[in-house]
Amino acid sequence: MNATGFEPAPDQDPDTASDPGRIVLLTTSHRVAPGLLSWPAWQALHAADRVLCADGAHPQLPYLREAGIEVDETSPTAEELVGACAGGHTVVVVATGEGEPALTDGLARLAGSGRLRMPELELLPASYDLPGARLLDLVQVMDRIRNECPWSSQQTHKGLAKYGIEEAYELVEAIEEGDRDELREELGDVLLQVVFHARIAEEDPEAPFSVDDVAGGIVAKLIHRHPHVFGDERADTPEEVKAHWLRTKAIEKQRTSVTEGIPLGQPGLALAAKLASRVRTAGLDVPLPKTEGIGYELLALATRAEAEGVDPEAALRAAARAYRDAVRRVESEG
């Protein structure tokens, strides 16, 4: 027996070796509160002959010991672990955040050598990430970047505004191009803008708020504006859903004009279409200005597109891409 309390793995005759035992590699998620383990994990821990953990500061250890489980803070080699299992013993290894790559690599090498009869090896997830759990990682990473990065620590809402516009356009382009990889990446870039702005907002001396406040606000809004999902209202068609949404929004905002809340800084065709949509939804009869000029002609086209269910911005971008392709064909032929 060595200083770590393990018998070295003996050379074995495969035909006469005793029960080689069982190794359970127990993994946990740092995104789930310590101590919240699955029932199979608790069963394995209580039934084990030994429970090992290489990290004495592992967040699970206090909860395991509180549950009456003795944990040895040690890091055996693959050979030592195989020896500890010999004779039908079960050893549970509480994995560290890295997942014990040195140990698993060593076990793989032993198994490949054919020298030993290997214990049964089981990977047992003790806790699982919930959907959205990786968002916690993004918040933590953003917090560290804000504190330690010379560039990020100096950014303001106004300074980042242009990036938000750029990322939104790149997202639209990825959607229109149908590139799934680009879509995933651009969604991440847009999400980064939200988390970055929320992190900056925490430092405001007058009215600070956090990403949790942002998420809480939109959750409350979504629940309130979907009474057909979370309440007693009923909506069987998309049109009824939209009617619910507009009615609830009107009560919330208490606007005196249908034009309130329309951002005038958006692209011109989108602005014209949004105005036309508000007018049509409100049932107002507002004739277009009779003034001549390209701007008014574009206004009439945007209004017509909206009435026909066409996004004029998307239609113009599609036409522009076709024009770009035609330019490239002429260039290549020349």
C-alpha cells in the first residue's frame, strides 16, 4: 500500500482474475446549486465502498459530508484506482470541473494494454444544466471582461450604440441568406450587446439595473400580453393573438397617437411601412401627401408593400442582391 492509501493494481490472468469492480465518474454542473444531485447519484454515493475527490475545495463536498458520505481528498493514478476496485469494490470519483482527463486517459491506456481486467466504468451525470444555463456563463464572462479589459471597461451605452445597429443588420443578413452557422453566430453577437449594455447599466449611480431586471421586465411583459397562454383569454388564430397584443399594449402605453413609439431613426422604407401599418390597424383614413418627389414616390411604394403584406426593406435588399450579382457577372465577363 502506498502513501495515498491505494493498493497498486496487480498483474492479472484474465481467466482467473477476481471481480474487477466498478468505477463511477460522477460529474456535476457548476450552473446548478451544490447539493442538488439526481437520485441515481445519491444512490451511487451511498452504496460506494469509497468516494474520492481530487479537489478539496469542490463545492459539493460539504453537502456530501452533511449527508453522511465520507469523501477522501486524493487523486489516485489509473493503476491505483483499478487496484482499489479489485475484489468487486465500487469507487465513486467526484469529478472536478475539468472532468478528470488525466485519470480517464490513464484508464484508457490500461484498457488498451490488455494487461489488466478493467473495472466497469460508468459516467454518471449527477446534475444537468437547465435550458438557458449557459446564459449564466455569458453573464460571468461579461462581468470579468468589464472589470479587467482596458477597452471594455471604458465603454458606454452611447459608444456601443453603433455596434448594436451593425449586429442587428448582420443578423438580418444571416436570416435572409439562410446560413445556419452565421445565424447562430449573429444571434450570439446580438445577445452580447444586450448583456454588455445591462452590465454597464449596473454602474449607473442614479438608476442602476441588471441583466436580471432586463429579463424580469420582458418576462412580465410577455406574460401580460399573452393572456390566451397565461390567463383566461382565448385566441385561436394569429389575428386574434395580434388583436390581444395590440389591445393590451394600448392600455399599457395610453398613447394619444398611433405614431407614438415609432422610432424615427430606423431606415426610411421601414419607417414608412410602420406608419402605414399603424394607420391601417387603427382603421384611420389618412391619404398620402400629394407632394411630388422621389421621397413621396417611395412613401407610396412602402405603403403599398405594407398593405400587400410585403416588407419593403427586405424586398429592396433582395433586389439589391440581385443587382450585385448582375454587376459581378458583368465584371467576370469583362
